[in-house]
Amino acid sequence: MKAIAVIESQVEDNAITLNGKFETKLTFLGSSCPASVKPGDRVSSFSVSTGTGDEIVAVKIAHWQQRGKSGNWDENHFLLQFSPMWIELDKAFVPRPDRLGQIVPDIGLSVRIGDEFFLSPLLVSDYHREERLAKLRERYRMVSVADANLLCRFIASKATAEEVKAAAAELAVQTVDVPALRKKLEEAEQRMKELKEENLLLSAENRLLDERICETQRQLSDDSYLTSWISPVVGKLRFKRQKH
């Protein structure tokens, strides 16, 4: 589907307004220049300033598709290129080979720098998106970036790779990996439980060993007492036998 089928534009006073046709809803994903909305906002229309030179805006559209007596919401994603006087709605945007970027459905905006993929934050976080993102992380080197607009600026050659990497490094310092932390905590609790059970078993074995030592000591003490009582008697008997 082409963007022009569901989006119409209006250019005026160094700003472009995008409107959804036929009750189409627009979700703003990011832009290389200032916008009237923030990433994640779902609206009927929004505006972006045209800035200087070619710019990029990322948008997800949801439009109602009637099929017989029923229908459903179809979703499409577009990276749109625009300049002070026009916006391209009829052709797909082709990025430069050193500025590769795309919209990953249900995940967000992604750019590639070297062997790493830099992702914008999840717009909607739920189990299925988290699971899909986890599977992607197993296959690719993926790094999160807090600012989706920065990724758009990178695609539009308005930001450098170093700026993207620096933003990712800053987010990594600020962000706590809650699922990983929870997993480590559960592993630590399980290990503590195992150690406690091992300690209880060891204590029981120690008590049994102490009881055996005490019993042996009692037996030795009894034997010693018996020996001390018998020895004089045996001595006297030997003496009498010698006299006879």
C-alpha cells in the first residue's frame, strides 16, 4: 500500500500537516525535525516543521478495512521523506546505504550501524512484544535508544553514528534490566533454599555423629571402670595361686 492511499498532506508556512483519510488513525513514531506530537501519540493528524533540506518522518497508520458485513483495522508503516515544499507519499523511501533504517512492526524504529541495530523504545509494552523483541535480540546485536527522533535524524543525515551510540550508552547506564534482575534474584533464592536444605542435612549428620561419639565415649568409660574394678581382683587371685 502507498501512503497516498490513506494519508493526505498540506504544506504551508514551512510546516507540513498530515491527515488520515477515511477515519484513518496516525501513530507518530518519530521525526528528524520538530513535530506537534511526541512518539507514540495516536491522532487523526499532526504537523512537522520542514527544517532545511530533506527530512524524515516515521508513522504507523491504522485504517478500517470493510470486508462484507464485517471488517478490521489494517496497519501499515511508512518512512516518509519531505522537504520545505513537498512530501513524498507516492513512493517508498529508500535510505542511503550508510544510513539504513526501517520500522519493525509492533517493535518500533530501527537503524543499523555496523553490526548493531539501534531500536527506539517500545510504544506499547506487553508480553508478546517483549517475547518477540527477546527473540530478535537472540539473533541480532540490538541496542535500545531512548529517543526515536534521534534515529530519524540519523536516517536523514542530521545526526552521526557517534551520537546514536552515545545515546545508547547513556540509556544502558540508566536502565535496569528488570527481567534479567528478576531471573538472577530467583536463581539466588533457589540457591539459598538449596544451601539451607544442605545445611539442615549436614546438621542432622553432625548430630548423629555427635551421638555416636558420645555413645563410644560411654562405652569406653564403662570398659575403663570395669577394668579398674576387675584388675585388683585378678591380682589377688594370682597372688593366692602363687602362694599355693
